[in-house]
Amino acid sequence: MDLNLAVILLGALTTGVIIGTILYFLAKRRAKQKLGFIGFFSVVVSQLVLGYFLSIPMFLVFLLLIAIDWKGPIH
């Protein structure tokens, strides 16, 4: 493996873990740990695949899902 590729992958993984950890702890404060855990891994994988182009929108989507206090359909 080329050293440049290894450094790029390590940087992407580190950044994804940092962003995902922020998302997880925000979800944990709102008692939505399962959604935070799914969001954590989604952000890490997104960061490895397309970098910030995919991980930031993924972060925002999960942040919106965590912030909305959805209780189901209104009857």
C-alpha cells in the first residue's frame, strides 16, 4: 500500500470518527442511542467513501432525525 493512500484513509477514518462521535453523544443526550449508533457508522462509512461530500449531509440528516421529537401519526 502506498504511504499517501494510507495517510488519506487514516485521515478520513479519524475525521469520520470525530464527526460520528459528536452525533452519537447528541443522540445519547436525547435518549436516542440506537439512532445515534446507526448515524455514527453511517457517517464513518460516508467519510471513507466520498469524504465531506457525503458525510456532512449524512450528519445533518441524522441530526434532524434526532432533533425531531416524532411521536407517530396524529389521530
